[in-house]
Amino acid sequence: MTSSELWTRATADRYDTEESETSSAAFLEPTLAFLADLAGDGRALEFAIGTGRVGVPLRERGVPVAGIELSEHMAAVLRRKIDEETLPVTLGDMATTVVPGDFTLVYLVYNTITNLLTQDEQVECFRNAARHLAPGGRFVIELGVPPLRFLPPGQVAVPFDVSERHLGFDTFDLVEQILVSHHFTRDGDDDRYRRDASRHRYAWPAELDLMARLAGLELERRVADWSGEPFTENSAKHISVWRKPSR
């Protein structure tokens, strides 16, 4: 068991509804095109595949996809959409779980590397990705840049969403590199809010590059989004691609 917090049945059951915007065909098209191009004629492995928000449409695009997922409840929601033979999923943690075969692409999207709450586990995640990659294969991570520039002295919280039905803000432990995402979500029309919180270990791009080097991977490119916009000092997130050297 890793330090990742397990997703409950209730969270899994409402995940697709809450992520309906980021699950739309229009939203996902750049992501799927990016990943399909890197997979080529080979197989793709998604770490923390969840309910299949990305993995299922990527498989429908013609890319053979397998997944690793820690939460049996998230995997059960995925299984309602697609059968095991078409998209196999192994229950386990993404830092150590091994599935058969080689892959041309291993990917980890939507900030999920931060679910591993220690640096050691994040390093092992890179090593596990390298373990699954065929020579010349790529490991892709989508991750936000820690918004610490928004923290004036003495402040520990940064809002990331203020809307009619959702209030979200992150609090930061700058010593341990831990952020806690706080969510207040209005489920109905009675002005009651549901409170949720989750812990994450944030990491900088340069720190990930060192993790990749420890795993024998080389940075190939880094862009600001799935459309390939340049990554700059003002980018809110990055898509990073590391390559396993050919023998």
C-alpha cells in the first residue's frame, strides 16, 4: 500500500458527474491526439486510470490500453463502461504494481503523481514507468506548477475555484511539500455544501527531471498544455515527456 488516499465508493460514483466538463469529447481531443501520437502502433499503460476518463476514449480511438488503479471503486465504475478483455485493469499502486508486457507509452494525467505523498514513492513511480517501457518508449505526466507565487508572506491558502456551486482552495506545507485541496460543493438547491479534502505532494518540473534521470529516462520535451503551447515561467501546468533510451 502506498501513501495515496483511497477513493471511496461515494467519491467514485459521483466522479464522472463532477468531471463532466473535463470528460467531454471537445475537452479531451487534444489529450487523446497527443497520447495516440506517442503510442504509435504500440500499447499504452495508464497509471491511476480511475474511471477511465482518458483511457476509455483512447482505447476507442484504436490504441490498446491497459491500466493500474488503486481504488477498486473507481475501477468498478470503469468496468461499467468497457469489458476487461478490451481494457484490462490491474488493482494496485502505480509505484510498484507490474503488469505483463512492454508498452510504447506510459502516462499519468490530471496531477495524479501528487497522490503519492513522499518523494521516495514518486521516484519509484518513475522507475515503475521505466520498467514497463520498451526501448524508445515514453513516460508522460500532466501536472500543475505549484502556485506559490500567489502566497504573500504569512498566507498559506490559494483559491483555485470560486463559482456558484463550488469553492476550492489549496493550503500549503512548504517544508514537507504537501498541499491539501479543500472543496466545498453544493449538491442541491438547499444551500448546503459538502466538504471534501485531499492531500497531495507537489513537485517542481526540475525535481521530476531528476526523478526521471534516476529511472534512466531522458527529458524529450515539455509543453504548457496538450495542444503543445510553449512552457514558460507563467505556465500554470506542464505536459512533460521523458524517453527511455533505445538499446
